[in-house]
Amino acid sequence: MSASTAPQAPVKQTLRPDRKKTRLGYNILGLVIAVVMAFPVYWLIISALRPNHEIRSYDQTLWPSSITFDNFARAVKQPNFGTAIQSSLIISITAVVGGMIIATLAALAVGRFRFRGRRALLMVLILVQMLPPTAMLIPIYAQLNAMGGLNEYWGVIVVYLVSTLPFATVMIRGFVVNIPVELEESAMVDGCTRMGAFRRIIFPLLAPGLAASSIFALVNAWNEYLFAYILMNDDSKYTLNVWLMTFTTERGTDYGALMAASTMIALPVVVFFMFIQKKMATGLTSGAVKG
């Protein structure tokens, strides 16, 4: 009888000195990049809490000598603040919801059905996304002017919705092609209609892709300035980003209130991102892996 062998302790792998130095260098580089990217956000928030005379001072410090909320009070009392919030909410929510509905239907069509020109359509979607928005400003303005869409919510909504469709369609399509067709067929065999199978089987599996696409659409619609400024002429219909111009007058710029208003405008996107960050991370890493 052979002697029983004693269990061996797991071998602890140690990094070589050169690899340790490389990892340390990457960590330091990543930390420096993170600080550089976060510093403008930090300066925005700190400036919103500084007294106005300290903002105009040449002797700037990383931390204000005193904290005040007067800048936020002046920002809220600025004319058309309420209407700007209303305009931004109407345009952004409608563009995001409409864009996700159309992009999901388009992704299902491209991912589930085989038809002539399918790959060419995907290539066109990617190429359209690469075009700079300013290159299409004059044609869009002329077309909306002919259709009566200037100074109307629906004109800006259509522009924002269309601008997010290529990315959202390609993103959601990556999830559609990775969902086995057998799942949908099994649900239909069990008595579900095609729409019922989509609602119970396909739609929950598309949640990560919808989360990633929706945050992209929301950031695009909430932070966009150029089209909202060109297509809207009525002060009562300005979005929040265009409304920020009102802090610059003939007497100068109220930088404290401007920073406070900018901080408040950034909060909705941050809150929305916090709610869907897990699904968004999954959507950005697990979608679009199968052609």
C-alpha cells in the first residue's frame, strides 16, 4: 500500500520586481489621470460655494475661506429658471424614451431578420455617428424651417432622437444577436405571442444595453447646447444650457451663480447614472461581441 500524500499548501505567486514596478507605474499614471479629470468638477463645485468677491480675486486657493449658498439662491431666482427646467425635461425625456423604443425595434429587425443590405445598413449607422453635428446644422435648420419646426419642442426632440439612434441601435443589436432564438421559440410554443415572448424573455435580457444606450442619449440631450440655441428663439423655451447665457449681462458675468446653476444642471445626469451604473457597466462590456 502506498503511503498517503499530505495535502500540499497552495503556492503563492509573487510578482517579479520589474512587474511590480510596472504595475506601480500604471497605478500612479491612472491616479494622475483621474485627478486631472476630476479637478474641473471639483473646481466647479468649490466655486459654486465661494463668495463672489473671492471668485474674482487673483489669489485663488483650493479651498474657500468661507462657504456660502447665496450663489444657489441667486441662480434659482434667475428669470426663466422654471421654464428652462420644464423645457429640458420635456425634450430630454421624450428624446430618450422615443429613441430607446425606435432603437430597440431597429435592433430587433437587424439582429433577428436576414435581409439584403443588412450589413450595409449597419455600416451606414456607424458612419452617420462619426459625422460632426456642426456639419449638419445648416441642412437641419433649413429642413425644420420648411416644416415649421423652429422654436418648437418637437423640432429639437427629433434632432436629439435621431442623433442617438445609430449608437443605440448598434449597442442593443449586440444583445439581440446574443440571445438564443430558441428561448423566444420555446416561449411561443408554451402559448406566448411574439410580443409576449419579447416582453417576458427578450426585453429583460436587453436591460443592460438599454441602460448604456439611455445614459448616452440622456447626456447627449441634457447637455447639448448648439442645436437648442439655434433652433429655439423664445426665451421661455430655452433649455437649461442655453439659459446659462442669462448670467452674462452688460454689467458682467455672475460667476458664482453661473457655477451654482451649472452644478445643479449636472445633478440629474449624475443621479440617473447612479441608479443604472451596474447595468450600464454590463452593457458596455458584454454587448456587441457577436456579429
